[in-house]
Amino acid sequence: MKKLTKFVSLISLIVLIMLTITSPLMGKAQDETPLADTATVAPLETAVDTPEPQLQFTRPLVVISSYDYGVDQVTPGNDFNLKIRLKNNGESDAYNMVVTFESTDFLPLASGGVRAVPHLDTGASVEIDQPMRANASLWGYSSGAITANVAYTDEKGASYTERFTLTIDLRIPVYSTAQPTATPTLQARAQLVVGGYEVDVTPLQPGTIFNISVDIRNLGAVDAHDVTMVLGGGVTVPSGQDGTGGQGAGGVTGSGADLSVFAPIGTSNLIYIDEVGVGQLVKATAQLIVNVSANPGAYPFKISFTYLNEKGERVVDDQVITLLVYSLPKVEIGFYRNPGFFIAGQMNPLPIQITNLGKTTAVLGTLIVSSEIADLTENSILIGSLEPGGYFTLDAMAMPYQEGELELLVSVSYTDDFNQSRKIEQKLTVMVDPMPVFEPNPGDMGEPMPPIEQPETFLQKVWRFIKGLLGLGSGKSQPTQNVPMPGEYQEEVPQFEEPVKPIPAPKG
């Protein structure tokens, strides 16, 4: 075919040269024709063939003959598969073809937006596909664009580049007026809720170990099977068991639970309950500890219930309860020395002392000592701030009414972390001895009392002198003693001997 084309071109070139040479000769012969000759000679029309252009160097030419993205309209935010059919319309083969996709509206997946074709013959086609994702920001737009760049070489290594723009139709949201919403048909299901809870230690403080009891009630329309209570929440349901089409029931995990403040002791945070019927109340208990690093406050504590519905799918119901943590003063009330024995009816000292055993400063109110069977004085004092390890003393006075055991009530007031008034009370006891009884005089018991010597008068002294002169004795008279009856007290009255009348002396 190429040789025939060259031969025709050569013949056309020879004819064109001959016509060019003969045209001046014919014009000269016409000029020599006699003017008298009126015959007109019609010019000779010659057919001139247009020479074909010389053929250029042949090259490959890759174009996109068609493309498809699988759906009529792409929904923003969804994935789709872009298929492109490339065809070589050139006169030579294409080698090392690389197709790259560029777009701000669509994100390439899997291959990073690059596809390669090692060889494409002349007139042949090849189909490539590229997973894409429509950007969610395209909502409201009718279309988006993808740029495909095709780079390849020929058999001699010359490089060629083609650039194509692909238009993708997008789904436009339909905005319509509000219509009455049809009442959906509700599927019967179970509903587990916390009907109540209580702890056996009040109040909760950092480091406290306590037991919590939770009342679980099924308020749904069907029974809940394979029920598990997860302390701290954070339930993870395996894929295919949460109503997404999976079959059968598997286990659950509570590794994502928040147990930084309240942690279980003696068991894990998963408590198996088995089954809770419709309207049934079930109690579940667990032992927990309050973290020693917990600050006082109200802490929400999440509890999750996982169970199977009628279809065998795993369902999770989350509940939240609130636990209060206090940081109360830790004090000790007692005597700073041994008070000893008290005596009934007498004032006795009370050496009271209060000591802060906590690790933080305690702000205390008034310290008061009281008793129902004793009179107390100086029995109250305001304390204020008490440092860790510090102490405060109170020296009160107590007069008990009776002997035996005396019970004293020592109380101190303060305000807790939730601005509520509280009081610390401590009972102290001391022993009271009876009031001493004074012993009566020996005469009161029937024994003779020693005589009471009465002072002598002047006449008695003179009379004793005269008696001495007469030889009758000059000693003092001794009083007589009256012996009283037992239990009878008689006043001692001194008794004197009756004086002896003197014998008159004879006359002369």
C-alpha cells in the first residue's frame, strides 16, 4: 500500500512538470494568430491532482474510551469502584503506561491512586479499576471531578502524557415538607435498670472496703437471658453479636471499664446473673475498695448490663449510680494521764486530750464533756485547726453524785466535705469511791472516856493546903466517870468528892 501511494505521487509530480513547461508555448502560439481570424479557441482545461502531504513519524496515542463507577449516583461519604477503559488509537504500541488519579472531592483507596499497564498494542484496549471514596463534604453538590493522568512511552523510549477529566454524578439530598411520621412498630425487648443500691459502710472514705448491693429490675416486655453485670461499664461486644447479622452468642469484655476510684476485690468486674424475667427483681452484690488517692466528692459509677434478646443478639443497657466519698477527721479522745479514783461529793480533775491521727489538717469546733450523774465545770473549749499528729487538752472538774462507775461523754463538732454538720463522740469511764465516814469518839462506842480535868479555883487550892496540914491529904480530887450505854452520847460532867467537914478543935 505504501509503495502504491509513492508511485501515484511520482506520476502526479511528472504531469505537473509537463503542464508547467507547455503552458508558455501555447500562449505564444496564440499570440501569433492573425487578428482577422475571429475564431475563438477555448482554453484547454487541465486536471491538477492535489499532492498528498508527506506522512509524519508514527506514535502511540492512548485515550479513555469509556468509564463507569457502578451506580447512577454516588452518595457522599460512600465508597465506589471507578472502572476506566483505555484504548491505543496510535500507529505504534504504547509501553510502561502509568495512570494516576488526582482529586480533592474523591479519595483514592487501596493503591494510592496509581495504576500501571506494561504494554498496550495498537488498536487494543485495557480496563483498569480504582477504589474511591466520595468526600462527605460533597453533600448538596450535583457532581464532582476526578483528574486521570496517563504517562507512557513508545518503542523508541519517547515519553508522552495525556490528561483526562472524569465527572462523577452525586446524589443530591431531597428536602421536602414535614410529613406526619408513621408510628413504628416497636420490637419487644427487655430493659434492665437499677431499681436501687446500698452500701454497708457509711460514709465511704479513701481506703474503705465495702459491699455494694444492686437491685436489678427488668422493665421490658420479654425475658433477658445470659445477663452479665459489668462494674465500671466499658462493655465491648464482639463483631457480629450486636445485631449486625452475626450468629450465636459470644462472651463480653469489660477491659475498658473505669475502675480508677472504685475497684473490685475478690472477683473481676464481670458478675454473671443468668436470667431476669419480666418484672422480676434480682439482687447482685460485689465487694469494692475506695482508692486511697481518691479526693472527697461525688463520683458517678457506671454499671452496664449485657444480655441476649429473642434473636440471640447481644444487647447492652448502661446505668449510672453515684457514690459519695468523704475525708473525715481521724481523731482520738482520751486522758493524757491516769485520772485515778474519784471521790463522791468532791471535785475531781478530768485530764481530757484530743489527738489528730489523720494525714491532713482537721478543723474542729467546740469540745464538750458532759455527764448525767456528775456536776462538771470548765467542761467546754473551742479547738480550731489541728495539725496532723497534734493534740489539744482540756482540764475540766467533775463532782460525781454517787460511788461506782462514772460515764463521761466527750463530743467535738465539725463540718464535713459536703458542708454538713457532724459530731465525733467518745465515752470515757472513771471509778468513783464512796464518801469517807469519820470515826466517832471512843466514848460513843461504850468505852470509858478519860476524865476531863477541870481548872482549880483559889478556894480549892486553900482547902487542899489546910487538908495537908491536918494530915488528910492534899491531892486533887478525881472526877467520876459515867459509862454511857452503847450508841448513847452523854456529855462529860466532872464529879468532885464531897468535901469532908473539919472536926472542930477542942477549946484551949
